[in-house]
Amino acid sequence: MSAVESAATVVARVREQFQELTGLPAAMVSGLTRVEDGWQVMVDVVEVRRIPDTASVLATYRVGTGPSGDIAGYERVRRFSRSESAS
């Protein structure tokens, strides 16, 4: 990955790799920050689907990339029900 890789390219790559690693497709990307040696991306996923949909359980993961743009690590930082208001 070049030093001037676009944010859109980074997000697309992280979404694809995150799903490959976890089996969880990204519902959305809620944050993106350029860091010294790569990117930090906040990825929101549906962990448990429930009916009604407002009872589904979501989680936010902090995903870090290395200089190559590949995922170097991730951790869940928040778990919440869809019906919760954003904080």
C-alpha cells in the first residue's frame, strides 16, 4: 500500500479482511484515523440478529492496519443493542 492510499481504499480493504477473519460483515464504518504506521478503523457489525431488528446486538471493533494496509489486529470496544441511542 502506498503512503497516499485513499481512505476509501483502506476502508474497503479493512471491511473485506475483517469479514474474512471474523465471519462478520461490516454493517458500517463509524470512524477512520490515520496513525503513524497505518490506519485505525472503527467497524460496526451485527453480532446477534434478533426479531424485531431493534433487539439485534451490535458491536464496534477497533481495527488497526500495518504499513502494508493489511489488518494487524482488532478488538471489540463496545457491544450494544440496536435500540440503544448513540453515546
